[in-house]
Amino acid sequence: MTVKITQKQNDCIGCGACAAIAPNDWKLDGDKAVLVDAKCDGEMTCSKTLKEVGANQDAANACPVRCIIIEEE
């Protein structure tokens, strides 16, 4: 099983919770969090697929604006 992690970057307020919880997959860049090694479309939705969710579920749960979506594939 794999998981798809999607971030709606326009909704991100840059609180940094995701980067603190899952630093291998998230970093702060200016006033937004960035999903490391993600592919982004023109609407500022970025996603990537991983073999394991790791700490990303905790990062999604900690996000105050719920801009991180985790889906099983």
C-alpha cells in the first residue's frame, strides 16, 4: 500500500507544525510550508506518493487549517 500526500499551498499559513513533526517531508520556505520533492500544479496543489505515511498523518492532524490531505492508494 502507498499513500498520497497532498497540500493546498494557498491555504497554508506557515505555522510550521508539519515541518517540526515530519522534517524529512516538510520544510518552511518563506511564509509557507513546502512538501519536499512534491509535484505541484498551477493551482498550488502539491502532492507526492510515499510507501509509508510516517509522521505525515500527525503533521496533517496538527495543521490548523487542514491543508494537508492523506489518502491511501
